[in-house]
Amino acid sequence: HAAAGTLINANLGMAVLVSVVHATAMIAAGGILAWLVYRHLGLKFVSRSWFNLDTFWAVSLILVDSIALVLNLI
């Protein structure tokens, strides 16, 4: 976070450019992945193998928070 703060304070234009490039890369990666799943596995696979994203998100947050807590206690 210190590096991001330094970047924003030093050059706001560069910070905005970095944010735009990052967002574009993430959207492109997600779109390509979605297209690959659709193209190679099809909609039937997606509809049969759907999983609960809320549960996955909650478990991942608990796991990451637990690891951070343990690392901070050491």
C-alpha cells in the first residue's frame, strides 16, 4: 500500500494509466477464459457443473484471513 500511495502522490496520471491497464488486462483475461470454456466445453458442461460462487468466495476469504492472522501472530 505504501508503494501505491507513493505512486499516486508522485504522478496521478501514471497511477490512472496503471489502473486502466490492469482493469483492461483483467477484463480481457476473464473474457478469454469465458470464451475458451464456452468454445471447448460448451454450455451443457457449464450448466451441469455450476458451483455456488457465494460459498467459494466466503471460504476463500476465511482461508486468506486465517493465513494473514497466523502470519501476523508469528
